[in-house]
Amino acid sequence: MVKQLSLFEGARPGAPRAAAIEAAEPSPEARDLARQLPPGVRLGTSSWHFPGWRGIVWADTVAPGDLSRQGLTAYSQHPLFSSVGVDRSFYAPLSSRQYASYAEQVPENFRFVVKAPSLLTSQWLPGDGGFRGGNNPQFLDAKYALEQFVEPVREGLGAKAGPLLFQFPPLGRTLTRAPERFIAQLQEFLGRLPQGPQYSIEVRDDRVINRRFFASLKEVGVRYCVGVHPRMPPVAAQAAAMSGFGSGPLLIRWNLKAGYTYEEARTRFTPFNQLVDEDSATRDSIAQLCMATISAGHECTIIANNKAEGSAPLTLIKLAQAIVTAARHRAQAG
């Protein structure tokens, strides 16, 4: 098992308890946008432990570790945020107790988008020095998924659990040359998971998102996650590929600006306190897709990463503006 980063570890026994983290005073614009957002829209950031959000989310400068452990109460006071991504679960499974500590910090109407451990979604074990290791026996292992992911999430988060996300890294040529093999494996895996949670699938290979892929997800009642990433087609193209999928709740993750690697975006955008490289085309496409989803009577959850434009909270403010505008235009056209 991968060791958790110290950033996320609990306080040492006997250590003084950190003072409560205060939320920044929301801007009048954010409050007004929250009142205008159509019902069924959930906005949130990909994780929340960023000191650079001082004045936007946090009232003061706070250490990342304190934010990770105790920042959710302040985070959930932002009027636009009713969701958040739990990304650390991708690196190692979390316990039901850890999830419960998150749930205790947020209101009843808040929802978590939780990423499955990477051992479930990567064919290969990590090797030394960044090289690929051997075959991963936990890849698409339903028993491991139930014991190490689904059950701890359900027990710890309860009704506050939102979409349970399986994010697949690039699959490699063996599977992308004949994606039907992966699609069959995926469908069998998903069919063995317990019903109840909203499962979502995000991929990094555009060849996978074909008609058979969406048909297999539909058969097992699993939703597709629109992932905004340089390796994937634009949002509008992914929406077109989903045209025969049928309506339902939708998860959109705005991950990374085109033209950047994660490291390049981190270097340029740190400390994540301003919009550095805006992407209005993607913003408008997400707003339109979101409106189509909620107009069909389903919930749309949108998670933004700092690497999308420079600051996830500020990205969501701009996105809320676009959604409100799209809703107004739709109402006028109707």
C-alpha cells in the first residue's frame, strides 16, 4: 500500500489542537450568483488544502496540513460550494473513520466526489524511478473495490457521498488498439459492484469512448464523467459522443488547461490565487452541457482543478456566471 503523504496525516497524540479555520467573507457577487444558480447544479473544487486561497475561501493564511484536516467547515461556507473532490483516496485507500471526519465538517446537503484508489484503475504497479512495474492484480478487482473503496465511503460519508469516480490513466497500446477488451472487463467489474452509489467513469483515451463503451455503461447503470484534459476531445465532442447514452446525472471534472502538463500548470499557476490563463470556450461548453442536464431533470456536479485556469474557486465563480447566463437565455428562448 502506498504510504499517505504527511500533509494528510492526523495530528500527533498529545499535540495541541489547531484553532478553528475561519472562512473568508464571500463577495457580494458570489452570494448573488449562488441565489441565481438553477437547482440541481453542484459546484466544487478538486481537493481543498491550498493556502493560496486566502481571501477567497480562507480568512487567514493556514498551513496545508491544517486545511486538509479541518478546512472543510470553512470551505463549505462558501455560497457556491456544495461539493468537493476527495483526490487523496486515489493514492491510497481511506478508512470509514477518515471519511466520517470529513462528513462531520459539512452540512447535510453537501456531497463528496470520491476517487477510487489507483490500484483499481491502473494495469501496472508503480516501478522504481518512475518506471512501470509488473502487472497489477488489483486492476478491476471488484472484491478489492468493495472492501477498500465502496464500503468505507458508504459507511463514513453516508448520504453525503456523491459520485464514486473511477478515473483511468492512459491504458496503453495493448488495450487502446482493441478497446473492446477493456470495455468488456470494465462492464464485468461494474456489474459486480453493489447498486446504490452513483458510479462514474473517467478515461484518458479518446478511442475508448465509442458506442459500445456507452452502451456497456448504460447496461450496468453507470454514468460517464466528462473529463476536461488535453488527452481528451473538447467538452462539446464528448457530449456528442454521449448522444445515445441517455439522460441522467452528470459529473464534469475540469482538470487541466490544454497545452500544459500538470507540472507546468502547477509551476505557472502557484499559489492558485488568480486566473492566469482563462479558457472561456471550455467554460461556455460546460455551462451549456450543465444546463442540458438539469433541464432534463438531473443533477450536474462540476469539479474544478487549480490547473484548469489558475485558481479553482475563481474558475467556479466565472463558471457560475456562465451557467446563470445560459439559464437566462434558455428561459427567454422557451
